[in-house]
Amino acid sequence: MKTKKEQAETQSPSNSETTPETDASAVAAKKPNPVASFFSKIHSSLKNSSKETKQTLAYIGQRLILMLITFVAIFFICFILIRLLPVNADSGMKDPEIFYLNMVAQGRMEKVVDAAGKITYRNIPVFQQLWTFLGNLFTPGNPAPWGYSYKIEWLSSPADVLFKRLPPTVLINIYSMIVSIPLGILLGIYMALKKNKWQDHALSVLVMLFISVPSFVYAFLLQYLFSYVWQVLPAVRADASAGWFSPIMFRSMILPVLSMCFGSIAGFARYTRAELTEVLTSDFMLLARTKGLTRAQATVRHAFRNSLVPIFPMILGEIISVLSGSLIIENIFTVNGVGALFLESIQKRDYDVFQFVAMFYILIGLVGTLVVDVSYGLVDPRIRMGSEK
Amino acid sequence: MAQEMKNTSIASTGENIALSKDLFVRYKDEKDLHDQAFETKPVSYLADCFKRFAKNKASIVAAVIIFLITMYAIIVPLASPRTKVDKVTYPNGYMDNNFSYVLPYNSIFKGTGFWDGTKIETKSENDYQTMLYGDSNHSRFVKLLSTTETRIGPSVVKAYKIRVDTYAIGNKNVKLSPDKFNTLVAYEKDHSIYRAEKSIMKPLVDVESYLTKYRAEIVADGVVSSTADGIIDFMRTYYNQNSNVYFALSAKTSNGSYSQNRFSPILDSSGKPVDIYKRDSGNNLIYEELVSGEYNVRVDYFDYATYRDGFKPYFFFGTNDSGQDIFLRLAKGTQFSLLLGIGISAINFIIGLIWGAMSGYYGGTTDLIMERITDIIANIPSIIILSICSIQFTNNIALKAALGESGIIVLAFLVAFVYSGWVGVASTTRMQFYRFKGQEYVLASRTLGAKDGRLIFKHILPNAIGTLVTSSVLMIPGVIFSESSLSYLGIVNFSTSGLSSIGSLLNEGQAAGLQYYPHVLLFPCIIISLLMISFNLFGNGLRDAFNTSLKGSED
């Protein structure tokens, strides 16, 4: 908890400037947490050089603006592509009449009455639709700027549909993170310490296998063995009526979480091993040993903390991707989360939901990249963000 | 050397000393001194890379596995007898609904219970009895494994755990044209099995007259006529579904009451079932009936299929829902996936190379604009593009007519994967160009008046090509993986196109149900895992081999 707070402070340097320096060092002194003191060091170094802080802020601002521009461009492209898709109101729709009324009200179609008095609806040109959409979006009090879901949940807004599906996805991802990050890092450390011994070789083979083999393969394997052959764990996610944190729900989430973990653990282990082996051979480690530190002291105090620097942004990226979830794992274990919603919206051709979920995915992807990039510079003072040369 | 010595002596003493020539001895007694010629042969860059690659055992194994899978994907569709079946009988390629979901069979393991087309089933007393008797040439019953008895109230219910042969599908009623019927008769006579014990054609069964007789019997026994109708209806369905059953069935249970849906064979005094074959007035068995120009015959289906196709209907990887050979379909699917992977990687490589080269070589504003475009493209997931393409193309009638079902699928994949796939190659190329464009040899060439094209293609690109080729090799498994995940999720619908990919087979396997028919899912999973592992190992091996800085580091 403490580390997160510290990190939040470093991320908003305007706030940190008013905080007295003693505060940060007091925290570090009270609790000799290596990561906390590490952050407090960055903290003070940021404060000491206001030029750097400004540079960092400018960099973050610049990246944010670039991200916004990219997002808007992507949104326009996706909007046009999705609005060009053929609309089939007759299949699986409760009341096509209301659908057409809404389409006309939102400026997406126009009513055409031909000479025989027959009513048909015609698409309005896409760019005109885009203009109307933007107008609607910035008109306060507009009930549904993002349209409605017509096939998944009759006439509810895409945002509501999406938020209803978030809990299972987020839960499964968080469980998988809680298991895989510590395990992966520990495994990586062990491998690095046993470098080129049989333990390292054996684990490397395993890590390589788990990274290469697609996650759905071991999802199938786990489901087959645990649910069908031994019948110890449920094959599909439990009903939400039992509550998100009930034991039944937890039990039914074990298999999807496990299948997501394997790849993730292997990824973290490989990365940690690579980083740590590089740090272990660097000169300052030799210096630490010559100073008289034991191997354990040198490893924990110098090597491990340095090797964590590039791993930390990776963890941050993972935290943000919690929201997006895995399409395949959700499909296999019928988790019915965001991934399932995305698939459902394609299969049922519920375009407004499809557009909303697609933009949600894209936004998460963009924010994730931004946070990872920015945090590289924040955790590692050697990286000067946005510097010219 | 002499000169140097002279100078130092001067320097140390600070005065001029005259040195005579005899003070010096020649180092070697030769007139001219030359550099020594290399005793070893020079090693070219590629040979060196290959040597390093050959040292990496895992990569070699991976290369062999990739080669074997490729051979499987090429040879099986060409050589399998199932591809040569005539187009009239099988317009959509070999499939036989009667062999739906038979298990993998390999003659090496015959009788072992593993990979021999058998599975374990639990049968009730009645089903077990019925299974034991049959006039098929192949018995479904292989081995009785165990019997369990459970007491439910006063009666004891027996359950039999038996190993059954999934290929012994028994006898089926088929309709044959007179031509086909005569050829079958001729075939049977040739092999002297005509109306003999192992004949393909079996005597017809007279179900209807037995059912009439049996109904009268049970009504006489005191069963209400509506209940009797129900029993007879169930029995008729049972006979229709199990063309293997040629004997009289009884619905009477052990405690004297009548069961609606559980039937057991009626045995005669010698313990053999009472047959209900159709007989003519001379009490001879009837084997065929000519009804409206077609012969109704009852055949042992396994032997009939062997006769019809010219090969035994054994399936190495089993079959799917519609009785298609998974071994053949997987080979075709792997072929499609590999071709797609290699083709798309090649296209992406070329586009990425050109884009990255321009962006990296010109730099500045050009680079900035190109990078922004790349940024936008890379951030739209290909799954969104693929879904949009898939819906758009399948609804486009003109396109469908021009390309056909399979053409649309290929086009959708091409657009979705080429659309953003080249971004990785472009950024690698850009980095390489940034690395090399400022080096002295490029400057020298530029000073001598070389044009941009020459600098890019003759000077910079050859230096970067090693890194680029390896990164594009690693792109192939990426494409295969994305393709299989997306077709597994059913975003692209393969069902009506006649095409198959590893992903579409995975989709089929999940539809079949992992619980009941795991073999449909097993083999595509194995192939894709092997492909992923070996392509990754192979790619890593290539990367290390092309990385000159690793030279000698592992010796």
C-alpha cells in the first residue's frame, strides 16, 4: 500500500513539491522497505531538480496529447467502418419499428415513403452521421449518444451492458495477477541464481514450453482433467446470484485463473531471469562483494532492486490490462465477461455495443502503453524522459 | 626495428653515438619479410551463421519437427486414399455419417485399449445382453471389465463396464440401385462369401410382423392397449436405430412387469436369441427387396464401406461429427494455416521493409508523420478489423460471386493481418536504418555521389537483413496463432466454405464437446503446440546464429 502511495506522489510532481522532504525520508526510515526507500530517492531527486520535473511533466503532457490525437483518429476510422456495416433489423430484434425510430432520431437513417406509400429506411451518408454523432455527444442532456443495444439487452445503453460484464473479467484477471506476479518473479530469481545449473536448465525448458504453447491448449487440458475426468472442479463459471466473492464462485474461477497464470508466470520468470543475470554480472556487484557484503546481501540489496526497475512497468501494464481480459479463456470457461460480450456483439451484430466495446479495448491499449512508457522513466532515474540526446 | 632501437638509444643518452651495422643481427634469415598467409580458409558470414545454428541442438530438432509437420501437411492430402474417392458419391470430400465420432485407430496398438478405436462404456443389463448377440461380422463388445451391483429397493440393478469397439457400428439398412446391387452380389460371389457366414449382405429383418405378433401377446398378458402401443412404438424406434438387432425383443422385466423402453432379447431353449428374419413361403431367408427400382438390403456396414471405398474405414485420428477423417482434415488445415502464415509474413515483410526503410532513412518530419500513421494503425486490434471484414465481405454478393466462400475467408484474413502486421517489421527496419545510416561507410558512399536508392539497397539493407529475416521468421507462428485463435472463436465462419484451418478444427472440437469426444480437440491442439514450440525455438536459434556478437561466446 505504502509503495503505491509513494508512486502516486511521484506521478504528480506538482503535489510532491509542497510535501516536505522529511516526510518521504521519514517513511523510509520508519519502515526499511527497500522499494519504498527506492521510490523516496526518486522522489527527492525529482524535487531537487525542478528542471527535470518540468521536463518530465512536459513529456507526459506531450504523450497525453499524442495519445488523444491517436485515439480520436482511431475512433473516426472505427466509426466509419462500423457504420458502413450492413444493418439487418429483422433478425433477433424485439421490435424493428422502435429500432428504426431510434435510428431516425439519432440521424443515422431517413424515412422514405415511395409512390405506393411503402415505407423504407435509407442510410444517411457516413460522414454526415459522424457529424451528427459528434453533435449529439457534446449536447448536454442527450439520453443516448452512444446508441442502444438492440439485440443483447433490448434498449439499454452500451455502457451499462459493458459495466455489467466487467466484474467477472476483472476478478479473474486480478486473481491471476496475484498468483502469477510473485510466483513468476520468485521463479526468475531462483533461475538467475542457479544460472547454467540443472535447475535453471530444467526450468528454462518449462518456461519455454509454457510461453510457446497457446493458453487455450492448457485451458482445454485443465478443463478435461479437472472437470471431466476427475470431476473435482466446475467446468464453467458459477452463477452470479451466489455473489462475486462466494466460495462457489471462487471455486469455479480456479480453472480459468490457472490457465491464464501459466503463460504469465513463464513470462515474468523469463524476464526476471534475463534482467537479474545481467545485473548480477555488472561491475557494481563486484564492488559490493569487495566491500565485504555477502552474496545474499549483495543480491537482495543491489541486484534485485535494480533488476526490478524494468519489471515494474510490466506489472503496471498488466494491471491496466485487467479490464480487457482474455477472449479465449472466457469463451472456454463461459466466464461471460467483457471478452464474451465482444464476441456476442459481433455474432449478434449489435453494432452499437460492438463499437463501444471496441473503443473500450482500444482506449485500454493506448493508456496501457502510455503508462508503461512513462513509468519507465519514473522508476529509473537513469532514463531521462523526452530528452533530446 | 633497428631504426627504433637507434632512436631510443639516442633519446636515453642524449648524445650522438655512431653504431656499426654488425651490432645488429637479422631476426630471420630471409631477404623479404611478409605477412604470414592464413593457414585456415576464410569463413563467409552465412557459413559462420550456419555453423553457429548447427551447434544449437534445440533449433535443429525444432527445424526437423517443422519439416515433418510440413511434410505431413503436403503429403497426406496428396496420398491419402480418402482424397481419391469419387466425386459423385462424395461431393464434399470423404465423409460417412455412420462413422461419426469413431475414435483414433492405429493397427500397431490393436487390442491394447490405447489408440485402437475402443472406449469404455457402462451398460445396463438389457443393453449388455442385446450387445452380446448380433449377426454383424464385427462385435461391438470387446471385453467385460467389471460388473457392479447396486441395490435399489428390492431389486438389484447390474451395471456392466465394458470396452467397446467404436468401429463395430453393426448392420445398416441401405438402398442400392440395381447396378450397384449386382456388382455387390458379384463381389460377394467372387470372394465366396455370398450368403455365407461372413457375407456383407445380411438377411432382412421382419420387424413389423413381429411387432404385431408381440403386441397381441402382451395385450393377452393383460397390458392396457394404450400402454402396449407405447411399448411397441418405442420398440419400433429401437429396431430402426439398431439395425444390428435381428432377434425378438421382450419388454418384460425380471419382476414380471413391462418396461416402456428397456428391452431384452428372447432366448430359445439352447440359449440363442430367437431370430425374426424375413422368410419366404419356402422358409428361406430373404436378402433383398426390390422397392420402386431400388434394392433394400441390410449390410454389415464396416465391410460394406470397405467394399465400397476399396480401403478399410479405419481412421488414424478418428472422425468428427459428420464422419470426416480428422487425419486428412488436419493435414489440410495445417497446410492452410502454414500457407497463410508464410504468405502473410512475406507480404508484411515487404511492406514493413519499405515503410521502415523510408521512415528510418529520411528521418525528420517524414519519420514523424509516418510514425503517427503507424501508431494509429498498430492500435486498432486486428480482431476488430477481421470482424468488420468478415461481416462486410459475407454480405457483399458481388464479392462472394467473384471469389467464392473460401476466397472471402482468405481475403478477410489477408486484410486483417496485413493491415497491422507489418508494423513490427517496419519498426525493426527503422531502428536498423537509424543505426547504420550515420556510419562512415555510408557517408563515404554518399560523398562519392551515391543516390538514396543505392545507399538504401546496396549499403544499409544488406547489413540489417539478418535481424530482419529472423524477426520475420518469428512472425510466422504469430500469424498462425492469431489465425487459429480467431477462427476458434468463430469470428470467421469456415463451415460452408470447404476450407479448414487448425483454428476451425479447434472450433469443431469444442462444438463436439470436450467431455464426450476429446479426440476431436486433441490432435489440432498437439499440432498447434508443436508448431508454436518449434517455430519459437527455430526463430531463436536463427536470431542467435545471425547475431555476430555472440560469436565464440559459448565455445
